[in-house]
Amino acid sequence: MKKYLVEFIGTFFLVFTIGMTVIAPGAGNMAPLAIGSVLAVMIFAGGHISGGHFNPAVTLGVWIRGRCPTVDVLPYMAVQIGGGLVASLAVKFLKTGLLAKAAELGNRPLSPEVLPALLVEFLFTFALVWVVLNTATAKGTANNSFYGLAIGFTVMAGAYAVGGVSGGAFNPAVAIALCTMGIVAWTSIWIYLVAGLVGGAFAAFVFRITEGRD
């Protein structure tokens, strides 16, 4: 139960920070730095308890890699999505009011072009899960003190690099929360779900190839 609570808390603060820094008045060009930083500190805070996934794509990748019990996969994903949804409601309450729609505030929900969004969401979810597996689960980097920063910086780099293309979710739970907050159109949710889960799974398969018996 403790690890599920940690996954809820970590995902909550990740999504809460995204919403508060992205929805105006937000943090502007500094938003990716804040997002990557909160992910890093939440991983440092809870990684020793739950693994610090905070992302269904990471959970899928870690499961394929063999470091997440099958019995935990669906509960992890459920509490991650739940934490993101609660955070999105908190953001709406603070920023726009619970019943306000983005269109009423002059903000149109993002509907990214399908192929570019699929590509960049796949690439950076792959990069994120690849970094997680290599810094937090590999024997060669066991007991290191940098894994949280490595993971947080990957998300920050992705947000700066391709945030203008897809919004930079790299996380199905974040994508659902972005739609709930009115930042991304619900009609585009499938892009983030497909690209995120496929990217996470592919990263795990590549890890198994490159790390061999690890």
C-alpha cells in the first residue's frame, strides 16, 4: 500500500507543477525546468519505496525489464492516473475554476498534427524509459546518486525540444490530465497513449538486448 501512495503523491506533484507552470499566468520558458526538477525530487523522495515511476509507460517498461511484479502493474497505473486527475482538478480550481473551459479563457486546446506528435512522443518516451532502466535498474549503475536528476533532465530536455510539437507529455497519466485541464484536446488523447506505451515497451526490449543477462 505504501508504494501505491508514493506513486500517487509523485504523479500528483508532477501534474500539479505542469498545470501551474503551463496555464497562464505560468512560468513561461522556465516551465520545463520546473517540471523536470519536480520529477527529479519526487523520484529522490520516493524511489526507494515504489521505484519512482509516476508514469504508466515507465511501469510498463520496468515490468517488461523484469523489475516490477505483475501484480503491481495495473494498480501502479491506476494510482498514477488517479494522482494526475486529482492534480488536474486542483489546478483548475486554482487557475480557472472547476467548471471553466479553456475556450472560455481564450485558450484553444492543443490538437497536434498526428504523425509529428506520434513521432516525438514515441522518441522521448523511449528516451525517458531508456534512461530510467539504465540509471535506476541496471547493475552497472546500481546504488548511484544521480538517477533522479538523469530522469528529470530527460523530461526537461524533451519539453524544450519538442514541447511545441506535441505538448511534451511523454506519460499517459500526464496526457489524460492535460486533457482534463483543457490543455490538450480529448480527440488527441490516443496519440499520447499509443506513442507513450509503445515507446516505453520498445525501450525495455532494447534494454534487454543491450544489457543481456542483466
